Amino acid sequence: MKNNERGIVPRKIKGFRDINPELNQLRWKIITKASQVYKKYGYQQWDSPTLEYADNLGKYMPDKDTIDQGVYSFRNPELEPVLKKNGKELRDSSNKVVMENHHLAMRYDLTAPLARMYSESLWTRFLQKNLTETNIPLFRRFQFGQVFRYETKLDPGRFREFWQLDFDTIGTTDVAADAETCMILSDAMEAIGLKRGSYIVNVNNRKILKGFLESLGVNELKIASDNGSEITSILQGEELEQAILRIIDKADKIEIRGVLQELGKGRTDTSGAKIIGLKLDKSIISEIENYLSAFENIPTREKVLQKLGNLGIDNQTFKEGLEELKKIDAILSKIRYKDDRVTFTPTLVRGMAYYTGPIFEVNSLQTYTDRKGNKRQVGAICGGGRYDGLIENFLGIKASATGASIGIDRLAELLQLTQQTDDLEDGPVFIVLFDEHLMPEYQQIAHELREAGIDTEIYYGLQKGLKKQLAYADKKNCPFAILIGEDEAKAGIATVKNLKLGKDKTMQKIKDKNEWRAKVQAQIKRENLVQYFLDAQK
Amino acid sequence: MKNNERGIVPRKIKGFRDINPELNQLRWKIITKASQVYKKYGYQQWDSPTLEYADNLGKYMPDKDTIDQGVYSFRNPELEPVLKKNGKELRDSSNKVVMENHHLAMRYDLTAPLARMYSESLWTRFLQKNLTETNIPLFRRFQFGQVFRYETKLDPGRFREFWQLDFDTIGTTDVAADAETCMILSDAMEAIGLKRGSYIVNVNNRKILKGFLESLGVNELKIASDNGSEITSILQGEELEQAILRIIDKADKIEIRGVLQELGKGRTDTSGAKIIGLKLDKSIISEIENYLSAFENIPTREKVLQKLGNLGIDNQTFKEGLEELKKIDAILSKIRYKDDRVTFTPTLVRGMAYYTGPIFEVNSLQTYTDRKGNKRQVGAICGGGRYDGLIENFLGIKASATGASIGIDRLAELLQLTQQTDDLEDGPVFIVLFDEHLMPEYQQIAHELREAGIDTEIYYGLQKGLKKQLAYADKKNCPFAILIGEDEAKAGIATVKNLKLGKDKTMQKIKDKNEWRAKVQAQIKRENLVQYFLDAQK
């Protein structure tokens, strides 16, 4: 390595980014508004660290030698004892404590750290064998923060560091908590500023999907090699279910036709790649097709429930799922969360294999026009569901939990793409540095404005030309500039330039310099200056 | 390694912690209030990533083979080209691009990433050789977030992940910007809730200290081994200056007596460890002693300036420093930031070697009583100053900049230790789950309360006993519990328990059960329930 040729080039790691003031305003508006909604329902903010032991995040297991992919991980620089299942130090044959630089990982979501936090609080009771599925405590928290994914293939608009805003309830089997999750998601979207009708909370239940697949009677599937000469794998139970659900989940992208092809003989995608099909029986595929098309454009939860009831599926799983959806509907209807806010979507899958009951997804219904002029939608902006494997790695028992997560960056992108950024704050009022000797006077004016609640900045830069100063103010989106030179100071007046108006398109039509100036510029008496800006804010 | 014996024990990495709702409230109060102050002065929020290339943080230099200590760093899992000083890819003798897994590091402060961000925006101009110390642009931003330090020795109450809240102005030589830094620090402390007189912004100027040391005429110092037989090192210029300043900086901890000993023969600390002294001449030590004691308890900035003027030091550095302090005082006095908010402290050093002009430190003047009953102070809660080496690593020129940082965790600790947590929010109003069949009614009540702006939680836990439910509510600091069973529902009333009053000490004196109940419990008509809680909030 020729170290003397190396340079230090200022740049960000691929997939990481700087956040400018506009995007920050959107980010913090989303966080603040949604957090207030979470609090309104009794959730409290608990934070976990950014860095955790990799095994605590489920990314390094005692029976493995390597760490799971997709995370940023490294060895702890500190040497520490290896622990046994009972929390005591592991010792070698000569009774010496086994030491190691443990694997650490940057958190990849906010759920795995929640599992660690909750389990840690129950560790003593676990060691005392005083913990069962029915006596675990209720815990409800929200948390927001950055998470990190080492994605080797990075799609455009995706990042390796992004923000999530989660709320979860651990230790409940009551589907009232799931109904509440729907209310919270709807309330949060509206608190953030999405109009009713511009978003929808989609709800399904994994038990409905599971029960439907069960009713098809497919118990085992032999996957053959492409020419059919060899059986390469056999899918059963959960694995089979997941394989089918994964394909149904793609309906958004590849449409029902593509789904049916993948369930059958397979298909060739737009890039020319061959996707091997599951080769299910035609009769089965046809039943799935009927199911998928049955629930298109059904206007009310009530009608969806009727239709599900009329399918004639009578296995326990399906019936449980339907019962739960009915309970959720009863609560939502009682307090008038109607079909324009929360809808039932029996074809919704939500990728994650760990969901076990009701699942949720919020979609934006707004379209925007992309650079090529095509109408597009942003897709899912929140997701969640009921899961019960949360603390199993630590405590060996299942804990029923439910919750959801707002994708902060996706939502901020939506607000930008659909131009819902009207309420972004202006920059500060800008005081031009005309004359060094007037600095105490500039400070006095700035002080008075700030006391009156008006953000104000004085220029301190090295390049003192008026053009440079105003270009700086424009870049910061300053609404006004105050210009005071020696003459103005003596006369007790200030020239105020309306920078915002100056950028207005209608203003650019005015060709006469004096007319233009009369519109965007005003002479204000020094003693009226604060009042002038207070009036302008109204 | 006996992997089958390993366990997954839920725990945090040493030096990392979970943040509970109370501490989170304090943290976000500090961030919100102080950010509003920063904005009021025209600073805008720019965020940088949590993870950066280690060389971009100054932690890995082209001429070194190892990474600097004190940070969490690891190799990028992604293979990337090595870059030359001109930003182009480095190629080997056979013209192949040299690839490497670059060193990454978790940010250890918010200033190094600022340097990267600012330099990156100027990179094109740098390559065009169109960048000088006098034409760099003005840039002002604030940022808050977690930073990470791998401290091998972790003092109690210190953490490896902690939060900072920085504001900086790059590209200004105007000390008006430093005066502004003082105002911001003072405004921020008061916005957070510190009373005037309970904190003080201390200001000094490195040029004052530098000029004073220059006036002593010590140009070189030979450091001898302890028995004096050997010269182990020779200190000159900056190094000598830093060695003396480092000792003066300890005055808080070891008092002036300790400082004088370390400047002279050395001393033995409380643990019995020997600290080798600088062995300066007695006359020099005596001059330093005079300087240090001259500025104890001087009540006003004006008097400090007089005294500094009367020292008779006439080198350029000292005079510049004094002139700058005078300008700062002029601005602060003009807008009435008096001596009870900002004071001049000519003995203030602020450890960091990179400061070059005015320096700032905010100290809390409040005492608290520690566990052993001793009166204690928290120490510095903010620090900052003027520095100019910021972008030198990247762009090869100096950029004069000034700014400061609020230690969010230290300040939150102060608020807790001095019991300034009165304005912490209560938990939600708590609805006891008495009867599963009444769930829609509980939901209706919760909905009405939330619509009226009252945080409300319904219990969903598995353990349904009233005691368990109320214990849960107590833990969450819920002010009230609503109890509605079948009888109450029929009668159209609700029993409301005042949980906060129930915990009150004066209540515990009441022995009579009925009397006690009459005080903490009330029967409220269903239709008056919302109004009851609205009244209770006042």
C-alpha cells in the first residue's frame, strides 16, 4: 500500500446521508406529532442503546460461528467473560474464566432491542423459574431513532441508516390492543397532516390466511428441478405456508397474474430472469385466484366479514381469525373509526414470517408525478402486527405482543413528493452587516426581535459584499433582510427588503426597477421595526 | 470454545444504558428548549450520519497503520477503492484500482462530522484551487445526537454513548459571533429552566493565557528524570504552553496549591501516586501564582478588564486577547447581558488544545447532597470556544470557527440531582379492566378523554387482579384510575381513584379506612367524567 499517495477525501459512506434543515423539519414534525398520539394512548418513551451485543439482537447464535448478514457488526475492543445459560461465567477445564471479544452490532430495528430490554427486566424471575406465558407483565413503550442495515444491493432512495418510530405492547392477548393499534396509526397519520381519505390503514389476520391455506388441504409440496427429473426439496407445514404467502405478498408488484404464474409453472420477469414456480395443482391455484379476486374493492369492513363468513371455511384457525377481526371491527365501529380510516384486506400478507395474528399496513392513496412524468404512489408508510416469538431466545417462552412502526424517512419523502410542506418554517430575519461600527446597534435590533419571538441572524461572514450576503440569506430561506448603513442609522430608519416576495414569480414580470423596488422594499422607522415584523408574521 | 454451553443473556454493553420515560422527558425538554434558542439566533439543523469513514473523523491518517484509540471502529464490509489526494482512485503498478475495506468509526463528537460535511460542500472549489482563508463561506448549524467513546477506564456516572447538542459558526473572525455564543448559552440555560444566578457563563481568551505565558519568558524547559540525573525530554513552544495550561486547568480539582506543586517539584496525590513536577523556576511559579490569585472573586467584567490591563503585559498576543474580550463585553453590556449571566475568568483553560481565541464554559452554581451527605456541584455543563484547525485535514487551509456544546446527559443529571423536575408529565389516566364485556364502553370513555386532550390507557395485561393492575398504573405514574364494573355501568357512574393523592405522605397518616377512601375516591356520573378530568388538570 502506497500510504503517501492516499488522500483524505471528505465524503459519506455509501447509503448514509446528511439531513438538511428542510428534511429535518419534516422528520421532527413526524416524530413530535406521532409521539404525542402514542402518549395519548398511554405509551411511554423508553430508549435503548444504538449498539448491542450481536447475540442479544438475534444476529449471533451460540450454535453458529458467523454473524448473520445485513448488519454492521464488529468485535468489542474490550475482553469479557463468556456467559452460560444461567448467566454465570463459563470456565475452561483448568477452571479459568473463558474470555472473548464479543460480537457487537449496530441495531437494525427497534424491536430486537425491545426484546432485550424486556427480557433483561425479567431475568431474575426467569432464573427463579417463576415465569410463564400467562404471568408475564404488561409493557408498553414507544421509541424512535436511527437503525442500520448493511444492504449489499442498495435500491435508489433506500438508505443504510434510516429512522423508525415504533410503539409496542408486550404481554397481552387481547385484540382490543390490536384495534387500538389501528386507531393510533390513523390518528398519527392525521396528526402528521395527512387528510382523511389520503391514506388507509389496511388490516388482516394471519390466522385468516393460515386457515384459508389449511382449507386447501395442501400438506406437502415436492419441489422438482426445472426439467422435473429430480426432487430438490420438500416443503411442509410452516415452510410451505411461508412459500405460498411470499408469492401472494408480491401481488402489488407483479399483479394477480404474476402471482398465479409463480404458484404454477413459474414466469420470466421483465429483466429476463426465470422464476421457478411452486407447481401447485391447477385446482388449488384456481381456489387461490378466487380468494384473491373475491376481496377486490369491497367497500366496508362489514361486507368483508360477511364474505369471509360465506367462504364456508370451518377450521379452528380461520374461525379464530374471523372472530378476532369481528372484535376489532366492533370496537372501531363503536367509536366511529369508519371504513374511510381502517379497512379489512384479507389479501394483505406483510412479509415478516414472525407475525401470528392481526397485521397492519398503512398506505398512502396519494399519487405524485415522477421525473419521467409517470403517476406513482409511495407504497406502505407504516407496518406492524401481532407476534409472539419476541423473548423466546432469551427466556424460552412465548410472549404475545402487538405493535407497529412508522417509516419516518418514507413518510417525510411522501410529504415532499406530494408537496405537503406548506407549514415549513422560514429562515431567520437577516441583518446585513453594512458597517462594522454599527455592530452594537445590529445586536440591539436582533436582541429586540428575538425577545419578540422573531428568529434573527446577523451576518458574520468574511465576504462582505451585499450580493454575497443576500445570496447567503436566500439560501437559508430568510423572509426579510434589514439594511442599515451610516445614513440610515443617523436618520433613525431601516431599509427592509422582502426577500420572499422578491423571489415570487409574479414579481419577476415587473420590468420597471423603481416599481419593483417600491414593492419589495420599505423604509421603516427604527422604533417601529419590531412591530413591522410582528405584523408581517400574521 | 464449548458453544453448546453458551447462553444468550439479555444485557447491555458496559457503559451503555436504557433511558426511562422520566430521563427521556428531561432529555427532550433540554433538546427542544435549547434548539429553539439556537434557531432564534439563525442556526439551522443539519444532521450528519452516525457512522463515518475513520479518516474523515481524523481517527485514521494516511501515514499511520492503526486507528486512534477511544472510538468504536471496524472495517467496512464493502470493498471500495482507495482514493488519492485529488479524489481519484489509486492504481497499482499494473494500473488496477487498489481496493480496501475502509476503516469506519462511530462518531465520537459532532464537530468532526461537521468538518467533513463543510469540507465536502467545498470539495469542487478545493480541487479548482479556488479556496482561501478569506473566501470560505459562512455556515451555521446546530445538531444533536448520540456520540460514542470507547473509554477503557469508565468513571462512575460516565457513559460510552451520550448525547450532545452543538451549535457552530464556521467562516467568521468576528468576535461578535463569540459574544453571541455567550448570549445563546445563557438564553439556553434559562429556557431549560435554570434560574438566573444558578448558573454562570465563564469566558476567557486563549490569547490572554498565551500572552501571559509568553510574558514570563519561558521558551524551553528541560524535563529531567526524577532523580535529576538525566534529561528525558525538552519542551518548547506550543508543547511547553500546553504542559503548563494542562496543570493550570486542574485548579478546580487540586486547588491552587496543587497546581503550584505540579509546576514545581511535583506532588503525591490522595491515592499515593507520585506526580512529577515541571520544575519551573521559583520566580516563574510565583508569577503564575500571582496571576491565578489576582482573578479570584472579581465581581464584574469591567473590573477584570481593568486588572488585565494593569498587568502591564504588552506582547501582541495578550493585547489582541484583551481587545477581543473588550469587544465581547461591549456587545453584551449594550444589550444588558450583565455580570450575573456572563463573567470573565482569566484562569479558565478548557482542556482542548485546539482552541485559539475566546473560550466558554457554563457552570452550575447549585449544590446537591450526595449519598454520603456531602454538598457537591455538578461542574461544567457546556463548553466551547474558537478554533481554526477544523478543515485543515481536508482542504489544507485554516477556517476560523466558533461554537459550543451542551452536555445533555450532564444537564439532565443536574436537573435530577437538584430536583428541578416539577414539570415532568404524569402518566396517563388509567382505566381498569374489570369486565371483558365492558371493553367497548372502556374504549368509548378512553376515546372521549383522548379527544379532550387527556392521555388515557386501558389495561390489556394478562394478570387481571385489581392489585396487579393498580401496581402497573402506579409504576407508570398514573394520576387517576377509573373503575367501572357491571353495577357502575348499569348505574351510569364511574369510581375514580386519585392515585397521586393516595401516594401522598399526609394521606398515610389517615388510619380510618372510610375517611381515607372518601378522600382519594369519588363517584362520578358517566356524563360528567370528561369534565371531571379537565377540571382536575387545572
